[in-house]
Amino acid sequence: MERDSTSSPPLGVLVIGAGAIADLHVAAIAADPRCTLVGFADMSADRAHAAGHRHGGVPWTTDVDAALARPDVSAVVLCTPNDTHEELALRVAAAGRHLLIEKPLATTVAGAAAVAGEFARRGLVLSVAHSHRFYDYARTVHAEIASGAVGRPVLVRLALLGGWIWPDWRAWVLSPARSGGHALHNGVHLLDLVTWWIGRRPVSVYARGQRRTAAELDVHDYLEMVVRYDDGAVAICEMSRAHRPAALAQRDVVVQGTGGLLTLGWDGEGALLWDEKGAHTLDPGVAYGFTAQLGAWIDAVTTGDTRARVSGEDAVTAVALGAAAERSMAAGRPVEVP
């Protein structure tokens, strides 16, 4: 479905799920003149009403199917808990609407594949919100690897460390049945990134987790995950939501290739590349990832340019990695990625 973005009216976007993450997507919608927010749908009338009021008095409802049937709705941003993604995404596809869905695509590989397959069958644009791909640090690393600056990647290390981000003990993300576990809910950011950077097929995952905030947690809030790829490359991922102070946010990137070394140190916004020509400083900048992410989706919907969006196929791979990491932690050994 191609649209002429120079003459067509803005794409009408419905947001399903009016929780905290929805506000980040709505801000991105407001920043892109090619689309416009046309309403909210949420199972909570109070939450839907508050969101509609907060964002200019747009219509709101608790009836998802009625909202999807509105003629001014052409596309959907889905921001509901992970265990609802598969069912709601299939309803969006059945309604013939394009979809940007929060990660993970589903909590099972079979569910993710079913969603990706249905959107492909219907010729609709599906993009999955692996937002870290759209931050400039991640794009810089990807571009340098793709350019051949470090040769073939043989070892990648990515650490994202932070403090407690969940509101309280009632949060759905603390339930493995609802979130799929921390490796699928938050760890999937790292698993997707390193796989995107390396550009090869992952074959196994070996993971271990800890409950650092409290022994009573039902999910691991600290993860170490080792991914092996079909060409022998290895990625080491460290993910924490348990560090103190809670406002801590640190990131570390190392890419060792056959022809060079790229590093982006703790709290660093600049990357350093060593190759045969010596050391070079790279400036990845600080662009807002949610805006770039939405823009890539709108590009795919309006012009057919799907190069930048995170595809259903990529998202299925990310789910497979996250699910494999959860199985590895339970088994205490490496597991194959289906």
C-alpha cells in the first residue's frame, strides 16, 4: 500500500494501550507531520479517558474492534502487555491496519511467526519497536561494521546497566507468564542489537540470571547472555535493572573484528575505532530513538521503503533468542536457537 506523502492527508494512527510507554510513541507521532493521533483504546476506561484528554481530547474507547473499524484509522501503535501482543496484533491484521508493536512481537516463537506471517500475507506493514536500533550509538556501530571498518566481527560485548524501572510489585512485567521473563522483555533489546550488528544467524544461547533486587522476584533482574553465530562469532550481553543508584544508566560496547577494534566506553557518546590507519573518533550523537523508529515505520507505510524498519522476520529471531535465553537459565546449559 503506497501513499503519496506530499499530497495525501496524514496517516491516522490509533494507539492501543495507554500506559507509560504510549506517551513516548505519541510524542513521536506528534513530531511527524505525515501522521496524526486519532484516538486511544484501552481496557481501562479511566486510563483511556485520561490519555485522550491529555493528548488534545482525541476519542477514546475500551472497544478495540470498534476503534479498528473507524474509517480514520489506517495504522496502529500497540503498547499493551506482552502476553496480549499475539492476539491483538492478529486483530489489527484482520482489520487491515498497519502496525507498529512494542517488543517483543509475542511471548512464543510460534506466536511471533504467526503474527509476522499474517501481516506478510495481507500485504500490511509490520514493524516492531526494538527502539535501541534507532539510537545513534547503535546505528554508528552498525554502520562501521557494515562498512568493513573492523573486518568480520568475531567478538561483540554489549552491556546496558540501569536501576529499578518498574513501579511496584504488582507490575505485570514481574510475572513470567505475562512478560515472558526478563530475557524476553528487556534482554531482547541486547539480543536484537548484537544480532543486527553481527548480521549472522544465531545458533545457541547460554544465559544465567540473578535476582539482585530481592529473592522474591519471579524474574531475573540481572542477565548475562552469550550468543554464538553460524560463522563462529560470539556476542556477550550483560543486562541489569538492579544496579544502584536507581538512576544509574551505563552502556559499554566492544566490537573486535578481523580488521579492527571499535569501543564505546561507559557513559560515552563518542566511539573510538582502531584499524590499520590508527585511531579515529566517531561521534554518534544523541538523536531520539522513538522519533526515528516511528519515521522508519511511516516510510514503509507511505513510500514502501522498508529498509530501516525492524521487520517481522527480525522480530521473530529476537523472540527466539529471548525464549532460548529463558530456557538456558532454567536448564543451566547452552540451548539451540530454533
